[in-house]
Amino acid sequence: MMSNEVLLLLHLTLLLVSVFAALRLGKTSLILLFCLQVLLANLFVIKQITLFSFHVTCSDVYTIGSILTLNLLQEYFGKKAAKEATILLFVATLFFIGMSQAHLLYHPSHHDTSQLAFKAILAISPKIMTISILISFFIARLDVELFARLKRFDFFKERLSSRFSVLALFTQFLDTCLFTFIALGSIVAHPGHILLVSFLTKVVIIASMSPALYFFKKWRKFRYQWFARIFI
């Protein structure tokens, strides 16, 4: 069985490939992937794992990936598209909360074996996701505004990787503090571990993702029509 550290590396690689594919397909795909990553982060955050001997949640890759996706969306399709993505995120999260609770209200038959599993996952999600939707929306809008402001500086104007790294470190530190103590404080066993290691893990993920932006920027100018035809 692979260790969690190896799985994290594979998970990160798969996510970066997905982000690159979405970038190649265009604005709609990036918006969809952004919203999907935030929803997955909110859903999977209740799973606790050990990483480098510390207790952490299982959603940091999605959280950083969503910020990366939002930055790419703003870089290539403008601030308006990034704001549109944050609004769609708000709507999608509300929809998910409502539909997941409606799903739990149905009475299972005596043949059903999944209701307890759904309750264990979804019954706790409304509280987490209601708090998270506000935090995620705030962090996303803050990132959009700061990303635009950083681009005005000559040093950052042509350095997408630097803009992403600086903003991601700042917004994710804020996000980790808010989410850990407001949403997870009464749920996880070691909130201090979660805060410290989650942020350190995010630092590693941000450092790993930053070089990929050079690849994205270099190869995006080549248009592979066959690639688009496979998925459209």
C-alpha cells in the first residue's frame, strides 16, 4: 500500500493535468473545474489523515487547485470571468447543500445499505459548507481583487507564477485560520495540528504548482484541435 505522502504527489499531478486540460478547453471548463474543486474540498474536508506524522484533513490539494484555476481564469479570460466563477460557486454550493439534505430525507428501503454512509458524510456537511461557502466566497473575491492589483506592478506583470505564489500563500493562510477554528474546531481532534500542518502542506503544494504555470503559459499558445474534438 502506498503511503499518504506518495499519494499526495500522485494526487497533485493528476489535478495539475486536469487544470491544464481545462485551460486548453477554455473559460467554461475552468469555471466548472473551479466550482467542482471547491465543492470537493468542502465535502472531503471531514476525512482526517496522517501526513508526515501529523493529523490533517484530506482537501488541501483541491483548495490550492481551486485558487490556481481561478488565477488562470483571470489571467487568460479577465476579471469579469473570475467574478462570474465566484458567483456560480455560491449558487452551486447552495444547490449542493439543499439537494444533499433532500437526499437524506428519503426513507431507505430494507434492501438499502448506503443510508448510514450518506448520513455520516452529508449530515455534517450543512454546517461545514454553510460556513465554508462564506469563507470560500470571501477568499475567492479577495484573490480576484488582489490578483488584479498585483498585476499593476512591473515586477509581477509578466510573472504569473510569482503572483500565484504570493497570493496563494496569503489567502490560504487566512483561509486555513478561518476554516480550522470556525468550521472544524469542534469536529477534529487536533485543530492546532490541522492549522499548522494544513498550511505547511499548502506551502508545499503551492511550491509544487508554481513551476507548472510556466508550462501552462508556454504550451497554451499551441492549439491542438484534435484535443478539443475529443472532449467536445
